[in-house]
Amino acid sequence: MKKKEFDLIVFGATSFVGQILVQYLWKRHGMNGDVKWAIAGRDPGKLDLLKNRLGEQARELPTLIANANSEDELQTLCSKAKVIVSTVGPYALYGSPLVKVCAQTGTDYCDLTGEVQWIARMIEAHEETAKQSGARIVHCCGFDSIPSDLGVFFLQQSAKVQYGEPCQQIRMRVRKLKGEFSGGTVASMINVTREVAADRSLAKKLANPYLISPSRLAARQPNVKFAEFDPVAKSWLAPFVMAGINTRVVHRSNALQNYGYGKEFKYDEAMMTGNGLKGRLTAMGLAGGMAGFLIGAALPPTRWALEKFVVPKPGEGPSETSQQRGSYDLRFYGTTSKGNTLVAKVTGDMDPGYGSTGKMLGEAVVCLAKDNHEKAGGFWTPASLMGETLLARLQQHAGLRFELLPA
Ligand SMILES: NC(=O)c1ccc[n+]([C@@H]2O[C@H](COP(=O)([O-])OP(=O)(O)OC[C@H]3O[C@@H](n4cnc5c(N)ncnc54)[C@H](OP(=O)(O)O)[C@@H]3O)[C@@H](O)[C@H]2O)c1
């Protein structure tokens, strides 16, 4: 294949999270280092402002203009880079033409989507084309779903070494999560509820844990929907808002690694709220709050009020101080078929959705562009395509830690 001008292009560089990603790549790789990269978006003025904020030297950072709706302009982007990383969202509204063009032109691609209904549509429409062209498409390279996907990958590698078999069940429990939402993320969540309101059959599809897996397995999956006590984590639990995407990605990773976690593998995610009456009441409050938000977002009048008065607007998000003060701590409780147990802890040093997500996406796109994966084209997951190499990058550069705890 003809050598391309850039290793990677950041498309949507002016988005809230795109700006964090650009700052990260700028600090880590600069302009004339080992990674050749460019920024792209639809608005030249906004892209110039972004470069000004990076400083004098960034004025020469290559800049390309493309609209997410123009396949011709997206083709030009693809002709210039090995990988396109996109932060133009909600992806279900703006992201489809780029995935199509990447699949057609054999250009690798990664993004931050958590919109599982859209991923399912992209796989159905473009997987064959990507296999033929050699394009590796990797959705979900942010907080959803890298810590979950690689946390499970890490625990399963450890279980195989320690016990000679993978865990048959893993329970991911969120012990601590400190961070805020941005307008783009809320817009994506509200768009899912809008799609469900318009097409009732979608709710059934979204409930399928194997929605983006090549085949539906017989193993019934646990799912924390209300407040409940977990004797394994010794804590009350509430539903976790990202579980609906993370669990689907983990099951696809299992399938794409030739069912390396087993065909009976069970996986669920929930938030720990502590024990005793306080833990129980907090779990009930969180479960009720989440149900209230989803109902509110599904009904047109309350959705309008939420968008207008309550949630951040697209382009808005947490301050830099708030990103620095954020962090997360996830626990993975694994049990093998013979009853052996193993616990992993995964932590991140900034807020999950922005500071940490920008760094994870930065490492994922450079990993995709520079590390040698020798994998064919198709729709991959972070763990199934980049497993070990991404794990190492995240720990060395992105402030994540993966460690085993005494069981
Ligand atoms: N997985 C995770 O952990 C995670 C974390 C954070 C965000 N996200 C997702 O990432 C996405 C971005 O979030 P955000 O808060 O950064 O969004 P945002 O600030 O609202 O930015 C949206 C971006 O899309 C661009 N855009 C919209 N229509 C376009 C078009 N027709 N052509 C070209 N560009 C177009 C906008 O360009 P202009 O600047 O020119 O308006 C802007 O750069 C969302 O889908 C969000 O859900 C995921």
C-alpha cells in the first residue's frame, strides 16, 4: 500500500474531548517526533484558535478541513493517514459516513462511542468491506470501554497463568468514580433514548448482551437493575450507567479471541455503595435517579426541559481542575470453573470521561498507528486487537494501573 503522509489524523479536534486529546498528543509527541499527525474539523477558525492555545510552535501543526457529512472530504482525509481517530459525536447522528469511508479505503479507525445500537448498525453494514480492505475499526476507546475491556483481559491472563483456566464469571464493581459529564456525552445518551422512543423494538435489541457479538451464546448474563446486596464484593450495589455498553464490548472481545474466556463466561457491572443501611439507601437512591433520568429523557417535554435547563450543552464539560481532581477505582472479582478466585484493581488518575479518556484515546490511536498488530481488517475491540501492547502503554503513559489484589 502507498505510504501515507500522516500516521494519524484527529477528526473533531475542536470538540470538548478532542481538544483534550490534541493537548495530550501535543505534549507527548510534539510536531516533529516519531508520530506524524494532523488535526481536522469543519471550522477553520475554531481549529486556528485551538492551535493558538497550544502555543506558538503549534501554528505549523497540519490542519485539514472536512465535514462529517461529505464522503468526498472524508475520502481525502483517509487518503492522507493510516488511522483516523474521531471525536465527532453523537456518532449515531454524525459518525456513519466516516466509518463507511474508512472501511472502503482500508484506513484504520478508532473512536469514543458508547452508542451500542450504532455500533451494531456499523458492523452489519461495513464488516465485510473492512475485512476485504484491511481496515481495522475499533470503537469504544475511552472510559467506555477500555478499563472494563482491558481489566477483564488482564484478569483472564492472570487466571490462565495462576490456575491454568480463565474465570468463568467476572463481576466488575465500581468502587470509586469521581467526574462529570460533558455536553457531547449527554447528547449521545439522550439520542439513544430518542431512538428507543421512535423504535420500540430497539429496547429489546439493547437488552441483548450479545448484540455486537458474532453469535448469541446460551449463557444467561447477570444484570443489576435495582438495589441489591453482593456477598462477593460485600457491598450494596446500584446499576452502573456504562454497563450496557461495556458488557457488550467484553462479550465481543471474548468472541474475537476465539472464546478465550469460555462459552459459559458471565460478566456484569455495578456500582458499590457500601454496606449497612447507608449503603442500601444510597443504592436505592442511585437506582431511582437513573430510572428517573432515562424516563425523563425518553419523553419529549421533559427531554426538552433537560436539554434546555439541566444538562451541559454540546461543547461544554468539566473544568481542567475538576478533571485533575477526578479519579476512578474499579474492582474485578473473578471465579474459575473450579471455584478458584482472583481480584484485580484498575485505577485511573484523572476524571474518567475526559482527562483519563483523552489519554486512553491518545494511547489507543498511537498504538493502532505505530505498534505491530498483524491482525486482519474488521471490527475489533480494544482488548482483542491491541491487548498486551495497549495495556503496557496505558500503564506507562496514561495514568492507569492494573494490579492483582490478594483474593
Ligand atoms: N467513551 C467515553 O468515555 C466518552 C467520553 C467523552 C465523550 N464521549 C463521546 O465523544 C463524543 C464527543 O463528545 P464531546 O463532549 O467532546 O462533544 P462536543 O464537544 O459536543 O463536540 C462535537 C464535535 O463534533 C463536531 N461536529 C458536529 N457536526 C459536525 C460535522 N457535520 N462535521 C464535522 N464536525 C462536526 C463539532 O465541530 P465544531 O467544533 O465545529 O462545532 C465538535 O467538534 C460524544 O459522542 C460523546 O458521547 C465518549
